[in-house]
Amino acid sequence: MSKQSKMGVLGLLLVLPSFLVLFVIVILPVALSFKESLTNDSGGYDLSNYIYLFTDKLMRSNIIFTLTVTIISVGLVLAVSYALAVYMRFNDSAIVRWIQKMYMIPIFIPGVIATYGLIRMLGNRGWAAQFLYQFGVESMPRFIFDMKGIIIANLWFNIPFTTMLLASALTAVPNSIIESAKDVGAGMWRIFFNLILPLTYKTLLVAATFAFMGIIGSFTAPFLLGPNAPQMLGVSMQQIFGVFQDRQLASALAFFTFFLCSIMGYFYIREMTKEERGKAT
Amino acid sequence: MRWYLKAVGPKKVFEFLVLVVFIVFFLGPLLNLAILAFTGNWVYPDVLPKEWSLKWWSFVLEQDEIASSIGLSFLIAAIVTAVSIVICIPAAYAFARIRFPLSRFFLFSFLLTNAFPKMGLYISIAVLFYRLDLMNTLLGVVLIHLINVLMFMTWIPTSAFRNVHAAQEESARDAGASPFRVFRSITLPMAMPGIAVASIFTFLNSLDEAQGTFLVGIPNYRTMPVIMYSIISDYPAYAGAVFSIILTAPTIILLLAARRFLSADVMSSGFQLK
């Protein structure tokens, strides 16, 4: 065997174990759950599980609730994170450096703990209520076991990670470009729309994808601090699988969330591979 | 007040407000738990407790299920980290240094772990595990923990290996070092920061993983985050706060140890190629 083909075999051997794991924990389950979702009670194949998802009143309200929460959360996360990342990139002061040091902390805090912290803080007799009481405010708006609570938790979980992705993309924007644009008299907004946004929109899309999928597929926060009905789809899936033991319906619901994210998932993979192809040639 | 604002400048004031909102929103809930854990009794509407105590710590540590969950969590996290190092680092080296057929396809296949919403994927896996009899087994729990780490455990080291200049390896080869020696003395040490960050991140990720374990590991494999689900509803708030600190402590210790290596750039290379 030539040296080159030996190296080729070696490369494949090194990659194979991790690919096999990937196959068993991602590709196989997704294929199987698709088949399972089309199985009806008598063992035949039809769309009955999907029809149930869209005709059952409770299911429909769960789907609408999940989409509402997700869209509001993603919008807020992107707006806040982008503003924060851009501000940190182009301003340098003691306070900015403080924020830079701290903003990544929440990424590493266990989700259960953060959710618990938010419950204790925002509950109707929580720490926030105790502070407000000192200022004569005696009734807190309802956050916990409510949609607002889920959205707040989503912001807590997603803003740091999104900011991190965007901050890393923004460090790649060279100072010289910005300065020369300033020299020729470009205003703040023009620099933003004509330079910064085009240079970072790809990461913005990646960040949007992560936030969208993270929130649609979330479980911990909605399970612990969401309302009993309507539920987020993650919680509903877990209940159908664990409590009602209906694997077909749970699979159908899982596959429905895949479908909702498929456009973003496809886009994420396409953008990622496009860049690399450009580099290889 | 007004002359003071003018003297400091609106920009400073704005930044200060951002900092305050940031700290209250992100660190407030954590600080609240930290205070609760050392509280004896906290009566509404006091802003701070009047009675401090460590009694909830002994209460928590005396509960059998809690103590055993701590050991189990660390065991699983160690296994997941070891397994992922063994299977991912060689792959990362191959992606960075070896030309082999379909290498791009394999590299991008790891994107699939992020292309599905997590709870949907976990349900699909649970359906598969149910068929394979992997529900409620250690292997099942380890596999479900691997999903979240597979991609960055491959990609962060891949970019770390790529950043090692080939010229340095070549000159060592010219000086007569064997390929293995070059890898051990040149390539590995230079890629170490990336590998270290990825490994630490993997360990923490496994330690904190709750949803997947909750789905496939119940009732035998109740790790710390899974126990936390029931603590929140069944125990007094102080006990929950104490347990939160126990669960968060390894994170803080490891992060402080690794903060030299940790940057937004290294971290984000695990989620996108640049």
C-alpha cells in the first residue's frame, strides 16, 4: 500500500469511533422515531399521531404557546446580546472590562440551579418582592408558573452564550476598517449597517439557530417554573413518554419539533459548510 | 445630583446602569441562593435574614440519596470525560493533520448533534434505548451525556491542532525525532490549552446534564441535577440552596483553574468553524 493510502486508512480509523457514537445517539434515534411516529395503535402505518397533534385542543394550545415563547425569547435574546457584544467591542472602560469578565459565568452554571435561583428570586415572596416591599410595593406581578417566567429564564440562559458567539465574531472585525470609515465621515449607524452587520451576520444566524433550537427543545426551566397548562413542548413530550407511556405520540411530537427547526438546522449546516469549502479551495 | 451626572458624563452613567442591571439579573438569583444556604430562618419581608446558621448543611449531607448522588455524578462525569477524550482527540488530530477520504463529511457530521432541539432528540434516543434495553443503565446515561459534548470535544481540539504550525513539527522531524515523539513533545503540548478547555467543558457539561438523565436514568441513576428536581419541590428552600452550592462548587473551582485558557474565541470554535 502506498504511504498516502495508508494515511487515508489511518485517518478513517481515527475518526470511526466517534462517528459510530454519533450514529448510535443521533442518526439512528432520529430515523427510528420517524418510523415510530407513523405507527398507529394497531401496528399499521398512518398519520394518526400527527393528526392528533393538530386536532387535540390541549396539544394545539401547547404548540402555539411554545412558538410564542420561542419567538419572543429569541427576538429579545438577539437584540440584547448583539447590543451588548457591539458595545463591549467598541468601548473600553473599567465597567466594560468588568462586564467582559463576568458575562460568561452563567454559561457554566447548571441549568437546574439557575432555574431554582430565579424561582426564589422572582417568586411572589421572593427576594425581589422583599426589596420592592421596602419601597412600598406589596404586590409582585406573577412571574413564576407563568409565561413571563419562562421567557425570563430563557433570557438568563441564552444571552451569555449568544453574546459570547457574537463577541468572538466581532473581534474579527478589524479596527482599521472602522477607523478608515470614520475618517471618510461615515456616521455610527452607517458603519453599523454597512460594515459591522455584513461582517457578522453569519454568526448572527448561527446564534439565532442555537437560541431557537435551545428554547424549543428546553425542558428544565419550563418544567420547574412554567404553568401546568399550556405547556412547552419539551415538558409535554416528557409527560407523554414518561407518564402516559405513549411512545408513538411522543415520537410524533419530537419529530414535529425537528420539523419546526429543520429550516434553521439546514441553514446552520449549510452556512457552516459553505465557509469551509471556500477555505479549502 | 444633576451637576454630578453632568460631571461624570452620560456615558459613564449609562454604563453603570448597564452593569447594575446585568449584575441584578444574572448574579442576583445566584447570590440569593448563596445567602439562603447560610440562613437559619428568613422571614418575609426582611431584605436579609436575621438568623444565620449552618444547620441546613448537616441536614443535606445526612440525606442518603443526596450523598450517593454526589458520588454518582462525579463518577459519570469522569467516565464521560475519559470516553470522549479517547474517541474525540484522535479524530480531532486526524481532521487537523491527515488527508483522508470523506474527511469533510465526517467533520461536518458532528453538526448533527446541534441540528435538533434537545428534548426532541432525547425522546428519540429514549425510544431507541427502550428497544435496546438501555433504559436505566450506566451505558445509556453515558451515551446521552456524550451528545452534548461530542461536537465541541472534536472541534475545539481540531482548531487547536490546526493552530500548531506544521513548520515546527517538520523541523523536529528533520532533527531526527520520531513521529510519535513529535506528537508528544511538540504537537500535544501546543494544542493542550484547547484540549484542556474542551475536557473541562465536557466534565462540567456531564456534571450538569439533567434532562437526558431524567429521561433515561430514572430510577437507578439519579445524578445531582436530577435529585435537584425533587429537592426543589420536596425540601425546604434552605436545603435546596445548600445543595445548589454543592452542585455549583465544582464548576466554579474548575473555571478558576482554567480561566487562563478560557476565552470567547476558544469556546466559540466548538460551535462554529472559523
